[in-house]
Amino acid sequence: MSHSQDDNPITPVTAAQLNRISGQGIYTSATSVDPDAVNVAEALVATLDGTAETPLLTPELQQLTEQVRQKATFGFPRITADDGVRLSAHTIKLNTSEPRPVVIVPSGWTPFGWIIFEYAYLQLALRGYHVLAYTPRGIGLTFPVPGGSFIDAPWTSGGTIDVAGPSDWADGSTVIDYAQEYFQPSKIAFLGESYGSGISQLVAAHDQAARVDAVVALSTWGDLADSLYQNDTRHLKAVQALIDFTGGPVERKFDPATRQILEDFMAGENLDDVVAWGKERSPASYVDETNARGVPTFISNTWHETLFPANQAIAHFERLTVPKRLNLWIGDHAAPEGAGLTIPFSGPNLPVEEAFAWLDHHVLGADNGVPGWKPVSSQIMFTYTTEPDPGTGQNVITEPAVRETAQSWADVTTSTETWYLTASSTDRRDGGLGTAPETGWKREFTAGQITAATAVDAIITTGQAEWKGNPKPYPTGTFDRRHLAVWTSGPLQTGRRIRGVPGLTLTVRSSAPSTTLVAYLFDVAPDDTARIITHEPFTLRELSPDEDRRATWQLQAAGYDLAPNHRLMLVVNSRDQLYSDAGDGAAGSITFTSAEDTSARLVLPLG
């Protein structure tokens, strides 16, 4: 089942390839999956369906396929939706007359549809589940052929992408119909990663017969509108990455109405319509339905998430009254669980193992530790122990990061600490962060430039490296003070346990009628190298050159241990590659002042 015509044949999987994917993750960029990860998935399927002409798998993977072959049969059906669209699907049916639960897996937003997580389906079958994986409508590789026509890969579904809209909800119910007829399951669960996770939650909330018994939502969203557009700032890079990662031309992948929404978003036009479109596709909009149905819901996200930032997922989680779990991990989108759904590991992949344990309890009825879990579990940033790998020079985790649990998100923060922005710090170039308010100062910079203070180098891949123990270093001396403002504390003798959502208030004057501010909070080591704790943009409009405007906004949630003798650094600039820029790159001036005691402050959550 090669994903192109004849130019990319399936090759034998090697241990070296698996080790590399384990160490680096399954993405080589925001819009490309590692070809070796795709090859592993194709080799597994080819072995299972008997089309492999030569042995393709490592001994461990070969044993896995043989184990599942002995207890199940495999299928590759097309499931016809109500409007005639045919969905590519894959089934693993256990050979038993005893009723067993089925796990339905809508694929993520990837050109490789359901095939990429074949390893996970086999693991689920060994745990005692029937499996039905499918590619949502419009998703999957589409190849141009001579004459101007196109053909689809075997895992590509028909139709156009509805972006987790009503057609996807209806398709989910159609897939449940198929599962009930084919498997006659005892219970039904949905498990999804990324795009599939949002669809899973939405199907659970909308299926008219309320047939979904549990949901696992990995790297998920609660509010799609807030994920892509918040604080009057558009998350342009994330949306462009999604558009570029559909597997085919935009005009074939989206219908005219959806293309118009995407064009309006990218152009910053008709944003009320864009927001309404996003709210319709948000599990948070249907939390009452989910609560009324009592669907146990497992949510996983990352602190430095660039596609679906953590705050909106946390807010959705807090409104759920069902049995629930929120796991927050180091890294970015799909970094914690992506490889664990794709390849074997030498040890457990906790993000995946805990998701499976959730299903084991809620649909298999396993008497495991899930009932004793506290609802919130946070992996604390940069508390792991690492050492350099002799071969690559990259850090390898020798001790995993500490995790902390809480009964609710509100319990994560036990106190707050206010840091006031002041005129100067020990570094005379910068302002300071102090414990007492200070008025009468101002700091000014020229807007319009991308600076070395950035959220990430690249969507997903920067976070994959962080997840594996290699967070991005920021040499703070490279921060060009002509194009940003900096406030730094002195060395903190006792360190800080940052837990929760920081808040920032600034008084701003701009020479332009609109301006975007991007705030970053850094941990600065004694050698002046920093790591990012969190960040968030904010856009101000209808400004006058002689007007001081107060701006207050929340940064993204953080679970971070600041070591003793490290410093806090707050940086604010006007542009980041991830976001829209209200100033359109114009070189105006931005001035921060503190005319009142409370007009310039950082509120730090502690736990």
C-alpha cells in the first residue's frame, strides 16, 4: 500500500529508523511527517493484508502483527456517508463471540489519514478492543496525473474537508452505525489525536442516540475560535500550516464556502463570521450536551502548544462535570503522543499508556488505577535530568520530568506574586522587575521587526525537541533593544514554582492607530541564556498618538520551576512569525509608561 505510484516503495523497517523517530518525533516540519514513520505504517499494513512481497518488519513489529493476526481479522472498507461521500476506513475485528468494546479513531489532519497510527490500532486490539479507524472527509493524499485529473491514496476519503463541522459529526454517527452492525460491540469509545480529537468530542456531544461511552482527546482543542483568533490577533502560521497539510490542492480539499472563511481569516476580513464558524466547531460550545450525557473525557495538551494553545483547552476542561482528566505535557502539538501512537518504545510512552488506561477502565471495565487519578496532571517544565548522547550531541532524558496532580485546575495556583515594571535593572539597558510599584518612567522601541525573542523557531519541531530534553536556548544578548522592551528581575535566591496563568498589565502609547504586542516570559540562567516559560500576543486598535491605553491580558498557562539564582525576564515586541501584525510591519514607535501604581505589572501564579 505505497502512498504514491511507484516512486516510493515500502522498504524494510530498521531498528535505527525506529530509534531516530523515538528520539526526534514523527514530524520533520509543521507540514511534513517523517517518511520513515509513514514507511513503518505502510509496512505494518502491507504485512497484515498480505501484500508485502518480502519481510518488512523488525522482529518486535513482526511479532506484534502475528499476535494480532492470531486473534483478529482485518478489513479496509469504504463507509458511505448520508450524502454519498465515501470514507476510507480500516477495521480490526477480534475473533470472539463475546461482546467486546470498539474504539473508533478518526484520523488527524494529515495527508496519511488513518494509516499513520496503525501501530496504535494493533496495540488496542491486543488490549481487547475491536478497532475502527477512518479518515474524515476530504483528508488524505490526492495526486495529480497527466490530463489534469487526480487520484487518491487508499486511505484518502472523498468529499471536501468540513473542518470538524456538522458533516463530520454526521459522519461520526454513520461510522457508529457501521461499527454496531459489523462488531456488535459492548461499548463504543472514540480516540483521536489533533483533528481527530476535536471530531471525537463533537461526535460524542451530537450523536442523536448518545452512543459514545468515553472519549480520549489528544493534542486537542476546546474552543477552535479562541485557538485561532484571540486578543484580536490571528494565529496565521497555524492556519497556513493546516491549509498546506491537507494532501492536495486547496480547490479540491475545501468547498467554496470554507475557502471563503479561510481567505477571510488570512486577510483579516469578516472576522465575526470566522469566529461564528469556529464556535460552531468547538466542543466547548456543546459542553452542556457532553455533561448531560456524562461522557468520560480525557484531554491532553502541551504548555507550548502552537496550534491549540493551552488556555482554551483548560477552560473547556474546567466546565466539564463528567469523569475527566487533563494531562499537560512539556513540548508542542502532538510531540508527547505522536511517536507513541506510531512506533514501539523501549519503555512506556506515558501520554499514550494513560490514554489507553482511561479506555480500559471506562469501556473495558478494568479495575485499574484510573478511579484514583486526580483530574489534573501537570508535567513541570525542565525538571528532567538529561545528558548528551555521544553519537548526536543532543540531550537524552535520564530522569523524566516531575509531574504534579491536582483536584482541579483552580487548585494548581495557590498564590500569586506581583512584579512591578520599573525604570532600570542591574543591566542598565533594560527595565527592572521589582516588588514595589514605580511611576514616572517610560521605555520606547521601534515596531515592525521580527526579533530574536520568538515563541518558537518552527511549529511542532521546536516543541518535539523540547519534549525530548532540548528546549530552545535564547542568548538574551541577541535581543535587539531597538525593537523590543525588556524588564528583568535580580537573581532569585529561592527560585519560583510557576503554576497557572500569568497576567500582564501595560500602559501603551503608539504612533500607529493599531499595534500588536507580543509578551514573552523567560527564565534567564546566570550565563544570560534563557528558556521560554510562556508568551501571548495582544492587539490594540483605534489608538491616538497622544493617548495612553491600558492593556491587560493573560499569557498562556505554565507549569515551570525557576531555579535558584535565575532571573525572570519579561520581553515585549511587536511581531512574531506565528501571528498577525496590526501594524503591517510599519516602523512606528511604541512607548510603555507607568503613570499609576498599578499600570505596569506582571502577576505571577505560584503553586
